[in-house]
Amino acid sequence: MRKTKLASAGENVIDPKFFNFVAQVAHFFATYGIVLTAGKFWHWTGIAVAAPLCVAYAAVHEFWYDPRYENPVTRGSDLEDFLFLVAGVTAAVVAYAI
């Protein structure tokens, strides 16, 4: 049986699988919320503007910014992050269309 110990200051205590799950939920709902909100206020024009901007942001952020500036300890998969951002855009467009 594994013993539970209290973490010392500065110790990495976040379960990486749980951290990745929370990060992917945040990636998905960030773009989902932006695109759906744009659609709510500006209808299809808002979707047409917000969706490509979110995909462009996702590509630049995940494939250029993160490799250079993100903390290596918390950095996950750029492709996985990008796909969850794009999935949020896609889900918002589908939700708006229904």
C-alpha cells in the first residue's frame, strides 16, 4: 500500500494526467465560448469572423509561441492542444447551426 505524504514547498504535486484533462477542457471551452458568443451577438457574421480568428490564434499559439515561451514543466502536446481548440470552434459552429 502506498503511503501518502504531504508536499514540501516547491514540489510538483499535480497529477500530470489530471492537469492535462483540465487543460484540454479549458482549451475546448475557450474557443467554444468565443465563437458561440460572437454568433449570439452578430449571428453568422460573428461566426465567420470569430471561427477563423480562433483557428489562426490556435495555430500561432500552439506551434510558434508555446515551443518558445511556455514553461517546459507544464507544456503538453502542441498538436493535442491545437486539436482541442479547433474542436471547440467546430462544436460552437455546429451548436449555432442547430
